[in-house]
Amino acid sequence: MDLSAPWILSQVASPSWTTILVTIVMATSVHLPKSLLEAVDRKARANRISRNQLVIQALERDLRGTAGWSPGFFDRLLDVAPDTAQEVADLLQTVVKSRRSKPARQL
């Protein structure tokens, strides 16, 4: 049986059995600062889930890589009013011209 993932599909030895889903749960211990643990407990209570469920969700989200920027985040940043875009361009030009300690970066 492959134990590399927490959710494992395996064949049972008896031919009369079909494929079953085996859930493996491993007990562990994690040491957290008191303030972080209190924040975890508050968030779990607010979500009406257990501390364990919250930690599992957070770890799964992080390991899937979905804890980053939401879809469309950078597109929304580019959607600015023309006058705001011009003000930012002017500000950047002023900052680049005012640099003294090192050459301006090419942006």
C-alpha cells in the first residue's frame, strides 16, 4: 500500500471486496506561541470548526499553493483611472530623478 498521501485508494485482498477509501490519520504535536494559538482558537470559533480542522485546512491550502494572490488581483491593480495612472507615472519619474546613492533601476 502506498502511504505517500493521506487519502489512499487500495485494493482489499479478498476478491469479494471492491476498492475502498482508506483514511490515515497521524497524531502529531505542534508548539505554537500563545498569541498564535489564541488567534487560531478565535478563528476556529468564528468559523464554527475545531482547531484541528482549521489547522488542516490552512496546511492543505498552503501545500496546494492556493494561499497566494486571488485570481484577477493584479488585473484589478491595473484598472486605474487615467489621471491616477498619470500621477503615479509623474511620481515615479520624480523619484528616479532624485536618486543619489545608486543609479536608477530600469523599470
